[in-house]
Amino acid sequence: MLKRITVAVLMVLVAFTVASALPPVTPTTGKILKIEGNKVQIAIDGTKPDWVKKNAPVKFKVGNGKIVEVSEAGVTPVTISVTTPKAGDMKVGDEVSFQKGTSMAGC
């Protein structure tokens, strides 16, 4: 019994060590340019992260969404259009931060 408890405690410690070693997810920031219905157009600050592409899930502070359009390569600033049911809670000109969401494929 003591051996099982020791193994369980060690497994938990290893899991915490691995989780803390992963780099923190840095949110991407941008400015809202336009809102049309549930579609929000955002100009990304800085460089475009690799995960930002069409159909990628997005997680905002106020909710989730999906990228439906990304500006052409070489265009500065990079703009994306995202559909989200929370578009009504956003305002043109506001700064917004977002990160890669989780895919709902197969659900």
C-alpha cells in the first residue's frame, strides 16, 4: 500500500514539473477595426503568430470565436476577421487580446 501511495505522489510531482516547464501562453493583442453582426475585424499588433490562420479557433476574454479571414502575406498590419457570438460586447477602436482556442471538431 505504501508503495502505491509513493508511486502516485511521484506521478503527481512529475506532472506538475512538466506543466510548469511549459512556456506560458502569451496572448496576441490587436485593435478592433470593424464590427458587422457577429463578425469582428482586428488589426494584430506586431507579428502574426503561426497559429493564426483561417478556421483556427480563438479564445477572447469575453468568449470564443473562429477566424474566417486573414489578410494576405506582406500586408501590414495583419488583419483577421473573426466570427463570435460576443461581437455585440465589443466596440470599434478597443484593444483586444486573444489566444488560440480549443477546437470543437468531433464534438
